[in-house]
Amino acid sequence: MRRFLVIAVVLAIAGAVGSWWYTNRGGAPTELTLYGNVDLRQVDLAFNGSERIAAVDVQEGDRVHEGDVLARLDTRRIEPQVAQAEAQVAAQRAAVERLHNGSRPEEIAQARANFEQAKADAANARAQYQRKNELLARNAGTQMDFDNAKATLDMAEARVKLNQSALDLTLAGPRKEDIAQAEAQLRGNEAQLAYLHQQLVDAQLLAPIDGVVRSRLMERGDMASPQRPVVSLALTNPKWVRAYVSEVDLGKVHPGTKATVTVDSFSNRGFDGWIGFMSPIAEFTPKDVQTPELRTSLVYEVRVFVTDPTDDLRLGMPATVHLALSPPAGSPTRPNPPIALGDGMSRR
């Protein structure tokens, strides 16, 4: 009995060892390791206009936030133009408002008074004309007096018509075409003012996003232009590891696959990440990537985006990517080897 018990124990131990070997050595791999380098985006910032640089407010290595002022242009020539444009806009806006308001009551009253005066002058001239006409008919007056009275009457009646037209125009107010012209001129002045204001805004070079100043490319007193960058900025977000996967392992990874990134500088720390991009084009393994495979192998680039809230990862830093692999869906599961029992039976 003791002999059978020893044999059963030995067989059980052997079965356990075989099962461990099958699971950990003979089964499918549970992790894929890739090698690459930390990468991030960089932007070279230049002014929109051409002017002398008044100040560069940042140094290499400074951390900046979106909206921070990095450099400034000399604005002494732009500010007087802005003041002039503001005055023109104010004057034209007043002219448009005057046209919209129309004639004032005092102007209407003045036009009506002029019209009434012209009618009175015409009535008096008509009476003078009639008297001269009667005198001429009785041979008591001269032809010259009659002609003068006739001319005076004609001028008085003409003045009546003129003042009548002036009163009608005053009552009607400005023409729609005059208002439209004044409004168009106002829009043109406002557009010019907005352009000058934008030039003042563009005189400040702002950080478009959070980052670190990589280098100062121009200094105070230099002549800036849109073609000459002033500051080079390294963006701190996003960061990724540019790694490469062989064609054999290509089917094991997919966009969105979770990953853990490690670097030599922080050997005891893993950075969480995920695959965000997979190149559709094969290429030869770059020479700066340390991989166990042959460097002449065809591989596909993948970008593993990394969360780095403390900004510890640096551009070009060698990194190792660990991808946890799950068994393919629908793959059969191999049963464990049987464990022999002491009575000659077996069970799984």
C-alpha cells in the first residue's frame, strides 16, 4: 500500500511539472515586446508681420502655457495708425447716424418759413406787376417799369418753387442711396480699423499650446518676418513611442491596444499607453531602433501614445513597449495532461 502511495505522489508531481511547462513554455506568448524611441511634435513660431523685435520674453527650457506671450514687436508705428482709423470710424458713424435721424424739427421749420417768405414776396411782386400793367394801359407808366415788374414777379415765383422743393426735401429726409453710401463707407473704415487692431495683436507672439521652449532663434533688434521663426517650441502633449512591429506579429496588435512603456531612466516605472497609429506601408527597420530581429527585416511603424503627466519622457529617449496579447477568439483550449491515480485510473 505504501508503495502505491509513493508512486501516486511521484506521478502527480510529474504531471504538475508537465502542465506548468506546457502553460508557460509551450503555449502561445502572452506579451509582445517592441523597441523604439520617444517622439513628440515641434513647432517653429514666427510673427505674421515684418517689424523690429522689441523683446523675447522666454528662455530655452521654459515651460509655457497656451496664450503666454513669447516675444513682442515694436508697435510705435502702428499705434498712430490705429488712432487715426478710430477717429475716421467715429466721424463716419456720426454721419450715418445723422442720415438715419433725418431732418430736425428746427430745419423743417426753417424751410417752411423760407417757403412762406417766398410766397409773400411773390404776392407783392404780382401786385406791383398788375399796377404797372394798369398804368401802362392808361399811358401813365413806362414800358421799362412794366418790364422790371414782370421780371421781379418771375424771380419771385421761381423762388417760391425753389423753397417749395427745399421744404419737400427737408420733409422727405435723406435719400436711401445716400444712407447706403455712408454705411458702406463706415464698413470700409471699420474693416481698416479691425486690420490695424489685428496687427497690434499679431505684434505679440503667443504660445499656441502648452510646451517647452526648445530654442530662441532670434533676438531683440532682429527684423522679424513670417518666413523667419523666432522661437522653437516642443509640445508636451501628445507624446508617443515610434516603434516597429514585424509582419509576423502584425495581426496581434490593433489600434487601441493597451501598452506599458518603460525606459532605462525609470526602470522601476511603467508608463500607460495605447496604440494610436499603424502604418499601412512596410519599410526596412530603421538603424536607430534596437531590436532582436535582423535590421533588414520589413516592419510596420506603430505609434504608441503615452500618458506622461509629470513630463519625464524626453525626445529621442530609447523605450521598450510591452503589449499584453490575448488568445485569438475561437481558438481551442488544450486540455491539461491527465494525472495518474494509484488505482490505475486516470482523471483530468
